[in-house]
Amino acid sequence: MIVIHEAEGPTPYSQYEHSSIPATVKKLFNLKSNFLTKRDAWAGTFEKYFYIRDTPRDDCPETLPEIKTLRSHGPREDSRLSEFQMELIQLASQLNGDYVLNSYPNIGKTMTVKEANRYAEDAVRRFLEAAKAALKAGANDSAIVTMRPSLTSRVAVGDNHKNLESY
């Protein structure tokens, strides 16, 4: 077992953190593209702790086992959400600003799987559009985009927020 104490990075102040993983991948595979963020560019990397082989491994399986079907049916779009799925919808509500609404604690409680899927896709789409607009307006690439609910483009049905453009 190796215990790594000090990071090696592009600056004397680089540290190991979650951004060290993409920074290490970039170095290991000699990727020429820009880093995802300034934080990835700053992060310490682990490449010196990997042993890069000169020859291919010979202990890998030649065939993979048969894939076992987990369920015999497709998605049940009309079913209610599980607790985990409701938590995912509450996370999506953070993206599109719905967490400031009075209905926030109940977002997802009466949604079907189909409605929740539409809501999550809409939240991601709106967030990405806002981020692109912020960059276009001159925000730097480290700016934090804070969304507000768009009450003029969506209508509440119970606790369901549906994008009118998707109908």
C-alpha cells in the first residue's frame, strides 16, 4: 500500500482533490484538449503512481458472460415514483430554480415516471441554455448560474411542472 501525502501538479500549490481524476486521465492518455475547468488544470495528478505496461495483459477474458435481463418489461411510465426517483426530481428542481417555490417539498410526490422524466429533461435543458446565455453575456467560465422558476413558460398541475413547449 502506498500513502500519498503531497500532490505534484502544475503549480507549487496544487492539491489532490476530485478534480485530480480528470487531470490524471488527461495526462495518462496525453489528451491535447483544454481542461474542463481551471480547477482541473490546477489539480495534482496521480500518473506517477500508475504502472504503464509495455506489453498487453494476457489474463483478460476472451468472452464476456451472457447479460441477464433484470426485468421482463419496459419502463412503467404510469407508475408513481420511488423515494429515490423523487430525490432525483428534487435535485432537478435545483437546476431549474423550482426549489424556491412553495410546492418544492412536494415536487415529485404525485408525478408519474413519464412526467418525472420530462421534468428532469426540461430542467437540464433549461440549465444548459441559461449557462450558455451567461457565457454569451460575458460571464467567465467559473461563474455559478442561479436559476429562477419560469412561471410564464410552465404551468403547475398539482405539484407537477410541465413544460408547455413539449406538448
